[in-house]
Amino acid sequence: MRIELQHISKSFRHNGHAVDVLQDINLAVEPGEFVCLLGPTGCGKSTILNLVAGLDAPDAGTVLVDGTPVTGPGPRRVVVFQDAALFPWLTVLGNVEFGLRMANVPKQERRVAAMAYIKLVHLSKFAHAYPHQLSGGMRQRVAIARGLVMQPDILLMDEPFGALDAQTRAVLQEELLEIWRKTGCSVLFVTHSVREAIGLADRVYVLSARPARIRDVERIDVPRPRHADHPALAQAQQKILQSLAEEIEKVLRDELGESVRYPEGTQRVAADRSLGMHI
Amino acid sequence: MQRVVWYRVAFFASLLLGWQALYLLRVWPDFLFPSPQSVAAMLVHSLRDGTLVRALGVSLTRLVIGYGMSLAIGLPLGLLTGSIRWLHQTIGALLLGLQTLPSICWLPLALLWFGLNERAIIFVVVMGAVLSISLSAEDGVQHTPRQQIRAAKNMGASGWRLYLQVMLPAALPGIVTGMKLGWSFAWRALMAGELLYGHVGLGHLLMMGRELNDMSQVIAVMAVIVALGLLVDRMAFAPLERRVRERWGTGTL
């Protein structure tokens, strides 16, 4: 499945004012490609995912899936939300089965399919547990299995590992790459961590502060598994950090006033820290 | 845990002892300040001769009918006002306004409409419970986590199935809270109604005690009312609410 966004603009009403969120966004995700959207928090990255998912409609421009405009949600484009958004009244199995139930798949069949994907994310032992009994990382695994069981052409991931500790995060990143390789679906992955983006993606779109525009596209041609000290990665990271730094400063100045000034040469953006924390 | 139990036992035992001591001081006459024993004896007596059992039966029947009707009316009403915007803005606002009216204020109206009979009392009970039940259900529906709805839509849920399989279960913590609130409001409304217009029932028994100048009976009936309220809360609603809260996570409440 090829996803293409053409000249997308979007604004929201906030306290009676129209706030431009996206401005003339053009991007594409090729079949089987892993693409990251990187940008300051609040810049509208999640809005892009919602548009692709069909949960939201653009003010201008079109979202094309294999050349056909998107008019609503479809089970081939599955979102994995930041907070997992599991249904607390259903077990792990019930959550993973949910989409198949909505598609009227017979009970036996959907059970078998759900268990297969639960196994894929290593949660077989917890198939009958409820979300409140799981850790944050496990919940995110359930959310991934719940998406994958729909056999999507594209996984839309909205900072899925943002709330996890570094250890769990690293493990899940590896597993996600493994799943991506096995299933062959494309991934559109929103993050505000530069390191996460260059560790995962084939291409990284760098977005500007609100209203979001595409600032840069960085292709990362490094075979996986990747090591952070690979020279090409270091180079890509430096380049991305530079273009992000200007955007971060813009956001800070916006929020804190004109007095924010950084001495020349200070590192304004930490590669492995969330860019969103201070904003 | 053990410690808490002991504290409680010690506290209530000393409360009883204090009562007995105060009684022995004879500050007030017997008929105003009875001893614990005479209250206990009154309790046993009225259990034996059937008056208490009959009153309990009548009150509980009214309560169950009134509360049942409140659920049958309040839950659908709250789900509707919670889901449909213009209903929320019209009927929802009306319900919110009416809730400020103590339910016993409906008694004069009920007596004129229905006359001096069971229906009037049950009407007061329903007016006491139905509003909090429907307002809580409305609140529950409106506070369904948005991400859960988005996730459900993303996975192909829409229309009735979205409502029945996602909105409704997501609203359950609010609904259970409303059911519990509704029960205690129904209980209060019933007692108020029976006191003012008594025909059998616990409230009537309470008034009888007053008319006979029998403080033992008054206190005995009050104790029964407290015990019954506690029992239902502890046996039915508290475990239900705890289970729902635990599973749903307090965050969604």
C-alpha cells in the first residue's frame, strides 16, 4: 500500500481562534517502508496520523491510499496509540480479537488468529489477563498485536514507546523491527526522539514547529541492526539536530518570550531525550 | 487490617459503655434517654411480635419497586442525554436543575396526584433516585476516553456496535457510581416519605414511637435503618464498585 499526502493543510478551533496545525504537507510512504515523523511536541504529527487513518479530515489537500482518496477509517490502516488505548473491560485476548469481531470473523477463527499475534508479541502467558494487570510495555505490545491482527498494510504509530522506560523501549524497538520484517507492512512512526527515529526508519521527515511544514527529509541507508556509533547515523543525527534546534528555539521563544537566548555553540537538543519535555 | 478491626471493636464497645454509664447517671428521665438494654429488648420484642418484620417488608418492597423504576427510567435517560447533544442541552439541564430539589418536596404534589396511597410514596422514592442515576450515567458516557473511541472506530466499530460494545462498557464506572448514589437517595426519600405520610413501614414505626413517647422504639428503629443501609452498601454496592474501579483503573473515573 502506498500512502501519499498532497498539499495537506489543517487547522483547529481553539478558544474561538483558528490555529493552523499543518501547512502544505507533502509526504509519501512506499509499500513496506519504515518512515518516521520527527518534530517538536504539539507540532501536529499526531494529526497527520489521524488523517491517514481517516479519523480526521484535512481542510485542504488529499490523502491518497494507492491513488484513492481516504474518506474514513479502514482496517488496513491501523493506529497504535501512545497510551495503548486498550479496552479495560476486555482481556488481552478480547482486546486483540476486537477488530476481528467487528469484521464478523467467526469465533474459532478469530481466536486462533488473535492467539498467533499474542504469541508474536510474547504475551501468550497473559492472554487472559486484563490491561490493569499489565505493565506499560506489555500494554503497548497488546496494542501492537491488536493492530497487527487486522493484517494492516500500514501501521500508524503515535509515539508508541514515548511513555516507557529506556530499557523496555529498546527491547520493543527491536521487536517492532522484527515484526515489520516478518509482516512486510509499512510503518509510519511518530516520535520526538531523534535517536529513535534514526534507529528505526528508512526515511525521517523532520517537521517544523506549529504550523508544521516539512523541513527536511533524511534517508538513512544503514543496514539493521544499527549501532549508534555508525558514522552515517552520527552524521544523520547531527544534521537532523541542527535543523530541529532552530525549531525548538522558535517554540521556546513562542512560549517563554523573546528573552530566551542561547549562547552560541550550546547543544540545544539532546539526541536521546524527548524534545517535548521542555516545551 | 487486624489492628483496624480491634480499634473499631474497642471504639464501639466504649460507645455502648458510655451510653450505659450516662444512663446510670440518670441525668434525663427514662422515657427520653433509655438504656441500651431496653432498646435491645424493644428490638427483640418487635421482631417477635412481627411489627418490625412487617414494617421492614413493606418498606423494602416500596424501596425495591421505587429503585427498580428509577433504574429503568434513569439509566436509559442518562445514556440518551449523555450521547445526544441537544438532549443534553435540554433534558440534561432540566434534570440538573431538578436535582437541587429535595425529593420530599415532591410529596405534596404526589399526594394530590395519586392520593394517600402507595403510589405517592413510590413516586417520591423515584424522584429521589432517578435524577442522580441518570446524571451519573450521562457523565459516564460523556467521559468515555476519546482514545478508546478512536481506537474502536479505527478497528471498524461504528453505529450501534460502537455504542454497545465500547461506549457503554466504558461508561460503566460512572453508571455504577450512579446506582450506588441512587440507592442511598431512594432510601432517604423513602424514610422522609414514610415519616410524613406513614402507612406501615419503618418510617411509620419511627413516628409511632414518637406518638407513644417510646424512645426505645425510636432508637431501635433508627438502628435498624442504619444497619440496613450499611448492609446493602457493604454487601452489594461496595464490592461491585471496587471491582469495576479496579479493573477500569481509577484514571477513567
